[in-house]
Amino acid sequence: MKGEADDNADRAQEAEVEVVAICGSPREAGNTATLIEALLEGARESGAETTRFDPAKMQILDCIADDECLKGPDAKCILDDDMGHIYDALRRAEAWVLGTPVYHGHLTGTLKRVIDRLYAFYMSEGGQWRLALEGERKGGVIVVQADRGLATPERVAEYLEEVLRAYNVEPIGRVLGCELLKRGDAAAHPDMAAQARDLGRELASE
């Protein structure tokens, strides 16, 4: 399956910084996607190349826990699906962004499926695990929900930041939004979009 990631691949090799965002919402133009696009716009304004993935539109299989990906630095996930495009983009990117709406008190299953497959960036040597992904990166998180209280988005953001740190990606900012239920609700909160653009600019800086 081809998409924006494939269209940007060649240009990304020449960019000083690439920011890759994974949108965990099934809504292509929903509130999570709106804030992610604002972030990526800020990154592009600062000269970065950007790539966005929408796993809900891709073929991403569940991790089957076969551990084949752990068997050496050149080992890969044996599942043949669109996750390969995400692996390639994340390897070359200097900044990662994870975004999700809150579903039933947590991140969406769509994003969790991608996170589970990031397991393939690890390897095992002599019974010891180590990260086979080279380099240090910066990261950001976007979480939105329909309810008013911030407690749940903060908890989900903390989890996503733990995920980023597990891959040597240092979170430098988060954008949290509440009372965002219907498509277009994010547009009524220009402060959130401005915060997202600012985070994108920061992620784009070297």
C-alpha cells in the first residue's frame, strides 16, 4: 500500500530533519488528525520533512509474539504487511509523534497494534535484550477526548511517553484536548492548534 510515506521517502533523505507522526484515530480528518496536521505544519515551517501514517487505512497485523525479530541485528518482523513502511520511516526520522483519541479510557486499538509491532526494534544477545535501533530522537504526543476532565488524557500521554523512551526517543512536549467529540471540534480551539504548531517547530529544530 502506498501513501504519503512513499511519496515523501526520496525527499526525506535530503531533509535535515524528518518528523514522522502516527495517527491512531480511525477518522482521517478527525480532531486527532487535525492537531497532528497542525504539528506537522509547524515542523514544515521550520524546514523539516514530514510524514504521517494513518494505520486505520493500512494493513497492520497483530504481533504474533514469535520472537523472530529478536534473533540478531539484521532480523526483521516476519509479518509481510504495511508495517514495513512505518519501520523504514521511524528508522530514518529524527522525531516521532504519537497521536490518539481516548477510547474507553485508553489509546485506540489501532495505535496499540502499531506499538506492539515496534517490538521488532529490539534484539536478544545471550539472553539479554537491547535496542537495535540506532541514534537518539525527540518525540511528541497528542491525546484528545470527548469528556471535560484532563486526568485520562494525561494518563494516556504518560503511557505514550514511556513507549517513546523505550526506543530512545525523548518526549519534549504534549498536546492534550478535551471536549472534542465531533469532527471539526478542534477547529474551535485555536489555542490547541497553536500549541501543536509550536511543538512541531521544536521537534524540527536540530
